[in-house]
Amino acid sequence: MTNRYDAGMAVRRSVLGDAHVDRAEAARTDLDTPFQTLITEGAWGTVWASDAITRRERSMLTLALLAATGNFEEIPMHIRATAQTGATARDVMEAFQHVAIYAGVPRANHAIKLAKATFAEMEAADNA
């Protein structure tokens, strides 16, 4: 493994949590190992590891981009990550308002639905 891989794994664990990363690693196969390495080095070891902007800002950008491009399946994971990144529910809603204006109301609306459900699950887990 490379230094970028190791840095990426550290950032990935910091943002997504050990439990999430441990589940993903347990599901890794020979078939998807090259892909897992790519995202660990590229997304987590390069983009997320950069200190050019804060993790809060990066979290908001990531959520907006996921919504704008219709990659809804990733939104709950990144909403859960806001507990580590410092992005608030209000921050997320501000990002999705930008999505509504610049990428379309239906995409923002669906992203907000997912965010509300995920924030409710997080709150329930915190109160359990």
C-alpha cells in the first residue's frame, strides 16, 4: 500500500467511522479490491485529505454534488458522516437549496427527504 492509501484509510475512518469502514473492508473481494484502492487513494487520500478547505465545507460540497448528480444512494452515508465533519443539518439544507436552484428542485427534494430520514435515524440512535 502507498502513503496515500494509508492517509486515505485514516481519513475515511475519521469521516465515516470505524464500523462503516470495517463493514466495507469485510465485504471486499478480489474483484473490487482495485476499485476500493482507487477510492481510498483518490477520494479519501487526495481530495478528503487536503487541508485546502475544512471537512465541514467538503461535506457540504460532497452532499450537494451527490444530490445534483442524482447519486442518492450515497447521501445517507454522507449525512451520517456530518456527525464527524461538523456540517450541521442547517448547512446541509443550505447546500440542497443550491442544488434546487442550480441542478433542479426534484433532485434537491429527494435529497432533503433522504437527509430528513437519516437525521431522524441518527437522533433516534442518540436517544436510545
